[in-house]
Amino acid sequence: MRAIWSGSIGFGLVNIPVKLYSATQDSRLDLDMLDSKNGAHIKFLRVNENTGKEVPWEQIKKGYLYNDEYVMLDDSDFEAASPKRSKIIEIESFVEEVEIDDIYFETPYFIEPAKGGEKAYELLFQTLKKTGKAGLSRFVLRSQEHLAVVRPRENYLLLQQLRFEEEVRSAEDLNLPKNIRLQKKELDMAIELVKQYTTEFDISAYKDDYKAELMKIIKAKASGKKPTVKKLEVVHTKSDNLFDQLKASLNKPASKKRAS
């Protein structure tokens, strides 16, 4: 793995030199855009809208539309906005890890101690693990400030990027059901169905079936074969038929109940 960020974690008066590594990877197939007429690659050009000419990458800057005019920003402007956080993940406070709503969790990063930071790294890891706390912090990655928590996981520290509150939409505008009356037998039957389907969570039991099926289609087309297309008809349950649907679900064999 290649480190995507290097700096330090500020823990009180202790600075721990660390490196960040992306903890996730994209499992989607790498698909290119092609011209359907001749199969040629489609390329995107960065074009000046006034001249129509292509602009070299080194000539491109970011800008913000302010009072109907663009203000261009340099790398130094982004660093000046938060010079300390561009190199330090400063733990501002400690919070109960279980109090953080899952809706705020975003991208995870592995934290690895850099040379000379091993003992302080282990101290922070053991402290967070024993107290059940997470270190709430802010840091700058790719010219953007992020909220994050430093949390213990297995035998290492994980930096979990968080969404700011302003990034989470309100659910007030949802058109949710109102004044719905459920029969007791319907609720009891639904609870019984949940019990029958309950298993221990094992993420390794679930694979990206869509990617596997798409790869089969690609291989079939590459060999000149016509891929078979699965047809699926979705039938929506009628509200007045809930009990019968639940009862029928309970009578299904266990092998058919499990999601493939």
C-alpha cells in the first residue's frame, strides 16, 4: 500500500508521527467509454469555454464564484485556511464511540505509526480501547478539511472520516405513512419471521454478485456467444394481504429464505 497522507496526531502535548492509508478499494469493473460506431475510446478534454482550445493541466486553477465573479485560489490559499491541520490531526476532544450516529460515518483510513512514533501510537491505541472512547479531530486532505474520529480497531488505529452536520439532509420532507393501523397478529407474525431469518453477521458470506454476473456477460460476448438475460418480475405486496404473505414466508424452506 502507498501512504496518501503523512503528518502527526496531536494527543495532548504528544505528537505521534503517522501515515494514512486508504482502508477501502473500489471493487467495480473498470469500464471505458467507447464510440458505439467504431469502438474507439472517448476522451475528455479540458476546454476553455471562451477560446474552445484545450487547457493544459498545469494551467488549471480552482475558483469560487463570488458576487458574479470568479476568485482564483492557489495551493497556498488552501494551506493558509488551516496551516496547522494540513500536517497535524489534532484530537480536540474524546467522545463515547457508541454515541456517534452511523449516518455521519464516511471514508475509513488505516493509521500506521511512522519511525519514532511506535510507543506513543500503542499508548493511544491501548487508552482508547480500554476507555471505549474515540478521538474527535479535524484534518486537511487534498485541500479539503474533514471531521474525523481516531478509533481503535483490532490491533491498530483507524481514522474514520465523518460528515459535518450540514452535510446530512433532514428527513422532514419525506412523505411517510401516517395513521396506519397494524393488527397485532401481523406484527407478531413479522417478528416471528425476523427471528427465523436472524443469523450472526458475517460479511464474508456476501460477494459482489452483480460484478460476477457482469463479468460472465463480458466473457460470453467476447467469445461471440449471446448472454442469457434473467427476467425478474417484481410483485408488490398488497396492504390487505400482509398476514397471508408473512405466513407463507414462514413456511418457506430455509434454503430459499437465505439471500443469494
